[in-house]
Amino acid sequence: MSGSAGLQAEGGARARDGDAQRRLRGWKEIGRHFGVDERTAKRWEQTRGLPVHRVPGEPRASVFAYASELDAWEAQGRREAPAAAPALVAPSPLRQPSQPWLVAALAMLGIVLMVTVWLGVQVSEKRREAAARTADATRLAAGQLAALNDQLDSPTGAAEVREALAREATRVLAEVAASPAQPAALKREAAEGYRRLAILRNAVDRPSLRDRAGAEAALQAALELLANDRGAEAAEIRARVHIEAARQAGGGGALDAAQALLDAARPSATGEGAAPELTQLWWLARAEVASWAGDHAGARDAARRARPETADDPQAVLRQLKAHDLEAEALYYLGELGEAQSIYAKALDIAEVAATRWPSDSRMRWALLRQQWNLGSTLVTAGRPQDAVPLLTGALAGWQALQAADPSDEAVAAWIRATRLSLGQALDASGQRTAAVGVLSDAVAERRQWVAAKPADPDRRRMLLKGLATLGDVLAPLQRVAEACALYAEADALRAAMDEAGQLTGFDRTETVRLLAASQTRFCRAPR
């Protein structure tokens, strides 16, 4: 250590003899101990082994140091400092060369040597500073990533605010992780962050913005970060990304792409040594894709394999409920209505217990409302609409309360639309037809408005198609056939547009489209 900084540090060290065991918190206090700034202290850690410690488990990796250790390090540095280089001495007059040009050449050589040494010192110092800045950026990125992943997994907070914070943190991480010099571990963490961001952008079972394109972009960014990483940890993260991408693709009607993504994930997700949670996620995604494809038997079997044997934490409970949902839905469409109803009732019991056990976890509130909708809509088909009406009314009120708390949550808005439609069907089936027409008319109006904001979105189109057909089916028996047929025609035009865009799933064709064609034939005598 040399120069004014060294003198200041030495003087400071003598003044601190009586306080040697003091604990210094943060880079500012550590730098002040030596009379230097924070950046210099950080650089000394990287280049000279400055003894600092970090608090384990804290997201921003707080640093601290002990004054006694810093003083010992400083003293050691002075003891190990190399001896001063010998000064350049002019040639003795007794040995002075006789040629004047040789004297000039030697003098020039000395100048060149001194300049070269000085430049070398400057370059070395700049390299150390650059390395220190890179290390600082890496630590900053890791800290931001930890905070990002915690935020994405948080069950609380407005979806819009959380997404904005996640987007900014992800931007910084992408800039750092894009450099080939960054460690693979940081890129893996960034990829996992992108995966969680995709779920936040387009989930149906937790708060989200219902932005499928944004979710797909985040997943693609994750795969690019993992492209050249062949490690086991990267393989597991890549499998998780493929699983989520398959779910997104299946919901968008890209069933071949969804199956290819599941195939890519399967070796890491279901092979020997795979984490049980990852295996469950793969089978859940397999059940979802099979359901979208209209393969209800395949969906049932996959859902049964996905169900956790025990569920002692919120994440496991959510996977358990998802498995019950997919199994019961498959049984419903396979015509096994009684068994489907029994599973939905069991899931509702599980959700009620979970909501009591984890009252601050909004995902459990979601799960409870969803199970009320599941059972209520099934009771309508089972011929028990009177029992369904209170369940669906309560679910609709619950979703609306969540929307009031967070208007940016598009996933809640989607569940309001679904529940309102089911309530209209329950009212119609229980003989309250005037009320049913009012509820279903509102449902169609809000779905039209929803589609108008994003006319090509497959999820929005699908929900409007279902709403139009449902309202038509209520109006036609009331002798309002002309209105019903106009709704059927609008729905059929939407069906054709989805078909042309490749957005119709097997489920759409075997259920909604089939029933629409039957209604047109029955009431309008104009089958497609």
C-alpha cells in the first residue's frame, strides 16, 4: 500500500488500536476504516484478498468485517511489500562512451523503459478495476435475481406491480447474463426467473396478466440462456421451461408443438433420479395437453399419475388440487358424471382446509373459488341446478372481491367471465329463465368487449364462442329463435376464423363446435 491512501490508512490504524474488535458493516464503513471509498475497498477484496465476510441467506449478500482482521491484513501487506526498485544511475564519467550518439540512445532507452513500466502498471490497474466491476455486476445481478424469484413466487401483491418489478429485474439480468464471461450458474438462475415470469404473465390458477405472447417470449429467453449449458442442473431447469412452454402451447391450440415440448422434457422430468415435484409437473402438463387434444382417457390417466401422495405445503396442495381438477374434468367428458362429482367435492374439501391453514396465501383463496365453480358447474349437468346456484353465486362474489383488490389481475377477470356463464346456465336449468337471460347477456357483452381488445387471441375467442352458443341455447326455447340464430351465426363465423388460424383444439371441436352445429340444425335449419 503506498501514496496518500496508505498514509491515511496507517494513521487511521494507529487511532483505532483501542477498538480493534469492532465489527464494520457494509462497504462504506470498511472503506472509511482505511480512508478510501467503497469502490477501492471492493477492488482490494478482488485483487488483494481484503478479509470481508458475507451474511449467509440474505438476498443482497450483506458484507461485514472485523477491524482487527483488517488491521492485520494491512500490516501483512506492509511487511510483504517488495523493496524499492534501484534508481537509474547515470554512467560514471570515467566510463562514459566516446560516441555521443550512444549516450543519446541509452538515454532514450531509459525513457522508453520507464514509460513501458508506467503503462504496464496502468493497464494492470485498469484490468483489475474492470474485473472488480464485473464481479460487482455479477453480485448485483445475483441479488436482483434472488429478489426477482422471491417476488415471482410471492402469493401476494398486485399482478401489475409485480410484473413491472419482474420485468425491470429481468432486463438487468438479461444484460448481465448475455455476456459469455458470466458464470453458468447466473444464467441458470436467470432462466429460472424467466420461467416464473412466464407463469406470472399467463397463469389461470393464480394472479396473472393473461398475456400468452409475453409468456412465450419469456420462455424463449430462458431456453436461449441455457442453450450451451449441458450440466445436470441446467437440464432440470430446461425441463421445467419445456413443461411450461407445452402448457402455453396447448392452451393456444398448438398441440403438436406442445407434445414435442413434453417429449423434450420427459427424460429429465421422469427419468431415474428426477425430483418428484418435477415428475408431477410433467404429468400435470401431459394431462392438460391431452385434455386440449380431446383425449380425455389420456388426461385422466396422466392426472392420476401426477397426484402427490402427500401434500404438506402450499405448492404440493396446489399440485394435488390441479390433479383432481384434471382427473374430474376428464371423467366428466367421459360420461362418468358421478365419479367426477365425487372428486370435485373432495377437492373442495381440500381447498377449504388449505384456505384455513394458509389464510394469507391468495393462491388458496383462488383454489377454493375454483373448486366451488368446478362443483357448481358439474351439479348443473348432474341435474341439481338448485344446489349449484348458491355455490356459483358465492364463487362469483369471491372472484369479484379479488378483482376489486387487484384490477390488473386478468386471470381473475377470466374466472369472473367463466363463473358468470355457469351461473346463467344454473339459473336457466332451475327455471329462473328471465334471470338467466340477463346474466348470460351480461356475460356475452363482457366477452365481446374482451375480444375487442385483442381480436386474435385464442383464449378470448374461445370464451366468446362458448358464451354466444350458451345464450343462444337459452333464448331459442323461449321462442326467441331469431335472436338465437343470429348468435349462432356470429359464433360460427368466429369458429371459422379460429379454424383458419389453427386455434381450434380437439376439445373445442368435440364439445363447443359439435354442440353449436347441433343447435343450428335444430333451431335454424341451416347446418354447416
